Amino acid sequence: MATTITSREFNQDAAGAKRATASGPVFITDRGQPAHVLLSIEDYRRLSGTNQTIAELLALPGVESAELPLVRSGELARPADLS
């Protein structure tokens, strides 16, 4: 069973919206029009066909040759200007 809530209701009770996903998708409206859908992770995985965990996905053959552009954390840091 689907639930429909307004954006304002979602902002005021996000936890309630998350609980409502136990009984089906939660449609979130903006100015009376459906704008977003909140799903439980189980429903999302069922709909998208991805029932694998991130660890299982990383263990797929060929992943060991994948290149990831890594940035050293020191390259992102800069001194704070406290003037």
C-alpha cells in the first residue's frame, strides 16, 4: 500500500516517512504534484535488480584492474584564514 505525504510533512517527520516504507513506497509531493518516492532498501534492490552488497560488487572479476583516481588528503587541506 502506497503512502502520500507533502514535502512539509516529510521535513517535519522524516522518521515517520521512513517507517511508512515498511508498507510500501512513500510518495512525496511538492505543491500537490508527486516529486519524489521513498523506498525501503529491500524494495529498491528488488526493483533495480541489485541484490548484491558493495563487498560483493567489489569482488567481481576484473575489478582488480580498475583504476581509481585517489587524492591525498593533504592536497585538499589548506591553512585557515583567521584574519
